[in-house]
Amino acid sequence: MREPVAEVAISASQTVRGMAIQMSESTSKQTTTGSATRLVDILRALPIGELESLAHRVGAPLDRSKRVDIPTQLSRALASLPELRDPVRLGTTSVQLLRRITEAGGTLVVRSLPQGLEALVGRGIVFARVKADGRFELVLPSAHVVQLPPWEGEDPRGLRVLLAQAASETWSAMAAHYTGKPAMAPLALQMEAAWEALRTHEGVVAEVEQLPPAERRLLASIEQVGGEVDTEELLDLEREPLRLHRATGATPSRRGVGFSLERRGMLIPVHPNRHVIPTEVAAVIGAWDATIRERKRAQIRAFVLDGEHEPRRARFAADPVPMVIALAMAMREWGSEPREGVGTPRSLVVRLAQRFGREAEGVGLLCSLSRAIGLWDSASLSRTLPPGSLTVAELGPVLFSVWRKGGVWDEARPEPEVLRVPADSRETGPIAVVRDIVLDALEDLGEGHWVPFEALADYVREDARTAGVARLLKRWADRVGVEAPTPTEVAQRIVLESLPVLGVVDLGEADSDDDAGGDAGPLVRITRRGRALLAGAASSGPSDASAFVDDSTLRIGEQSLVASVIALYPTVEVGKVTDHLELVVTPASLTRAVSEGVEADAIRASLQTLAPPSDTVSKLLDQMTVIIGRATFVGAAGFIWCEDADIREMLRTRRQTSDLFVDPSPPGGLLVAPGKNMETIARKCRALGVELMVDGQVVRSRSTMPPALADSSPPARSSSVPARVAKATRRRSKYPPPG
């Protein structure tokens, strides 16, 4: 029986650091070329005592009499853990950490051990190594990477996402091809060789160069029609005369060229009846036709560069990073937490758009990208993991990369945010090729020149891949039940709506008296920031540090960590959001933070991580630390008003009622002790001759005289206490009688 994850985390937290040191010493003896990512190799680097402890935690039986060694037996058990197919069992913090390691390619280097690592190490999902510089390398074995479910923001046509949709027959064929022997369960261990061969661009190039001419021609043909075909089209392209028909339609034979590409992982069959080239392979295949596309587009580029196009008025794109950080801070300030796997509520998007004076569509795009990179998760407050460990300058390329993958925003849909679509029809449209065409056109034509959008539209129409994309858009629209757009319409939404929000292009309004004659439509110019993003680098602007520009305004610089900035959300107010983010420290914001339990010293330390506080802010923080008095909290169940001091003293001192009230009590009444109910108080007070009234009605307990007998009893005296009781009380009381 497996141990609960919580108990495993507690036991594993004591051995994570020692286990990392042991792994670093063992792996340094094995290889100097790099860190191993195969599960068996990692387990062989551990001492036998740690292997036995790990096997005990996951409930894996080890048999020393078997021919296979202990690491191999344990690797088979770890590759079959249910937490790999359902990571929610590990907890939110561990799932976020697992996602960051997966996005980093299976290895993530951190300065210190992050939260959530104990549960992952305890289950043998993640392993830690110590590097020479003292940092830690978190390793997610390849056997775990290939079977984890896809995350939000991943490329819908990436190899890992397509493998998650592929059948077990495809896994078996790929494993047998790359290992050179029949596939055995668990298949995840056999798939490690295929993943390591295809995960990098260099590896894909090496595999493509080994393809026979027939397979290379088939790959090029499929890439020209959009990188996706159905079975009938695949058989036509490979000129396969044999047609195997089943209830679901035609089925390719297991001996043709298509199956050869399938077992190499270069053409993945997915449901329903589709065969897709992974993005990693398409990037290599598409480079073959680059020279052909270049000749076809040379005439358009010459026409654009020869003309002079100046806008009558322009709207310059701003850096999206300050707005993204401001949205994350405002969301935390309001306490809004969108649910996992559900789109951002439209009401929240509208509130954020009104708060910062932006268009709701652009704010919705930035919100979707922010959630996809984890900026709205608790990981953004950690200086150890991305995105919290990223600098402000590094956040822009990450946003652009997530948008380019197309997993959360789809311009082919009337509702672009994919997570707002029902789960059964969240398939992303085949717009990755359109984005590549548009970005290629901007990179070629927009070097400091204003370009009419119609020239970019011609760029898209003349591309050899456009006809195949149009066909795929039509099929995709029929599957998800939306109206099929044309590639030009998708390109228009990309250029005029998405790219300006991402800070890639400036938009201009053409002059109707242009030399070309007539209204040329909107003009587009790529920005310096856009050229840097297309080159895969951060913005080339000055990298400044955060500083107070006046007594209370803190301007965030590009060198600041994202976690340090977002951590100020309870302390500051968001000011101007332009190409820089300005945070305002006011007495009201400091008072609100202190009232929520944030200490003044913690506020000062948070500000100090970004910039030294100004004199005004320092004085405000000093005032927050001054204690002008001290009060004591006393728990009470209620308060009984009683104007007669003698009665109060009697109830407070008598043995029957002394435990009912808090001593001392304020003048004018008695505080009821916690946990005392009304019936008990009324019964014990009535025994001393004192009636308890609530809302003008006398409280009658079940142990008192019934109402009928009470009506027939002699009338009570005018005094609420018998004279002899009052007289005796005055003699024993240390307080003088009133008056």
C-alpha cells in the first residue's frame, strides 16, 4: 500500500539536501559531458540505502534474486505512478513546480530548494543535483516528461502534446525504433530514447538527415499543405494503392512510408483521423522551402521599400510588461483567483480594463498570457522559480513566446481566449503557420518603414503554405462548430489586434492623398522591441534599476525581479502604467497593509529589495512602528447590563455564579465567560433571586417553575433581592454602597 503524499513529503523533506549532494558526487564520477535525464541512470547514481527508502515510500517491492538490478526494478515502479497522469494529487504548490520544470525542458537550475519539492522528491518524480557553483539542478526524468498531461500555454502541435493524444501503438512503434528492440511495459521508459532524440533542434536535424528520399519527399508534401492531413490524403501523397477500410474509414498499412515516419516520431496520428507533423520537425522541414518563398516575395518587398508611406496619425505600441505586472498586482489586491482550466471571468477583465483605461480585448489577451506563464499563481511570489525569478526585462520574451505557441489565444475564433471555450471543443485552430508568415513578413519588410497592411496581406496570399492553411481552417471550423475564417482574416486580427498589444508593431492611419492613390488602409511598422523579440532577445533599451522618482513614487526598473515587485501589492497603489510601471506609497496604503497584518519592518525590507525608501516613506514607516498604548483582548460570550452595584458584586462573588463571568468586568455590567449558554446563566442567577431579561422578556429555563404555577405564586417584592440578602451582601462587600 502506498503512503499518503503528505506523509511522504514530511519524511522526504529531511533528506532532499543530502540526497542532492549524494547525486552530485555520484554523477560527477559517471560523466562530464552533461547531466543524465534517463530515470534508470539517475537511480543508479543514488546509494542503495536511498533506493530502498524510496522504494518503501512508493510501495515498490524489490527482489534481489531477479536478474534485473534494483534501479531497473524501481524505475518500472516509478514510471507507473498514478501521480504522473493525475498531478493534482500532489498539491497545488508541487503541481506549479512540476510545470516550471517541464517548461524548462526537464531540468531547472535554482539558487535554493523551492517549496513543493519535498512531495516530488518523496515520490521519486523529481531529483535534485548540486552544481559546482552551489546552485541546485532539479531534474525531471524523460520517462516522466513524456507522460505528464499538457499544460496551459503549450504548443498544441508540440511533440509532447501530440504524444499525449497518440495511441499506445504509436508509442510502441517509436520505442521499438529508437531502442532497437521490442517495446516492453512500461512504455514511458522505452520512450526516453525517442524523446531525447527529438527534443532539441540539433537532434531533429540529425534524424531528418538520415531519412530516405521517399520519406523526405512525403514530409515536404505534408508541410506544404499545412503540416496536417487525413488518412486518405496521406495515402494519396505517398501513392499507396492499398486501402485498408474499417468502420472508422481508411487505415494506412503498417509497411508504408507514412508508418515509417510515424515510428520515427515525425508524423503523429491523433484522433480523429488526422496525421500531424510536430512543430519541432516542421521547423526543420520548413527551412527547405525558405529559398523558394524568398523568390516569390522579393517582388512584394521591392514594391514596399520603394514607396514612401507616412501615416497621418499613429498609435505607438507600449511595452506590455508593466501592464502585465499591474494586472497581477490588482488581481491579488482584489482577492480574485480564477479557477484552473477555466477562462478569466469577463467581469474581471472589464473591471481591470476600466481600472487602467485600456481596451477590454487587449486586457483579456494579457490576462490569458499572464495566467499561462504562472504570473497569477503563488509561484510568481517566489524568487527561486520562474516567473518570479525572472527580471522585468526577461518577462517580455516569455509572454511573446507563449502567444506564439497559440495554446491560450486563437485569433481564428470569434472568442479568442481558448480557456473560455467548452472543454470538448478547445482544439486550437491551425494558425501557427499564419503567425509565422506574418512575422516573417514584418521582419523582412518592416525595417524602420511604414508598410500598408495590404502589402502584408499580399505577403500572406502569395505564400506557398496559405492554400494548405485555408483547407485546415475549414476542417477545423467544421469540427468545433464555428465559421471558417480565411488566412487573410486571421492575419488581419494578428497584425491589427494582437501584435500592438504585445508591443511588436505600431499602427498608423494612411493619408487618403497618398501617391499610390486612394485609401491604402492602416499602416504597420515593426518596433525596436518587436525586432528584438523576433530575434529571441530582450528589449535593447536601457536596463535601469528601480528608484524613487519623488517622495512617494517608485519607478520599477528592468533589472528588478518580478517576485519583488508583485510582493508589494498590499503595500502600494498602482500609479502610471506606460513604458514603465510606477507604484505609489501613500499613508493610506501603508495603513491598509499594517491593518492586514504586515509589519512595518517587513514593508521596509520589501521596498529595500527594489530601492532605498525615500525620506518621506521612511518617516511614515517610523511612525507606523510607534506604540502609543496597549490593549488586551478578552474573549466573552456576551454582556449583562446591571445598574445595581450590589447585585453585580453578588453575582461576581457568589460560588454559584462566579464562574459565569469575566473578572474584572467593566462598570455597568458583567462580561459573560466564553462557552456559557443562556439557560445556565438564567438558572443560576434565578437561584439567587436575579432574573435575566433579553429583549424585554424574562428568560425562563426548563428547571424553573412552570408558568401556570408561577402565576399562582404570591407576588414578588418590589426589590429584586430580598432585604436580608442585600444586607448580608453589603456587609461582605469591599465596595461601599451607592449613594
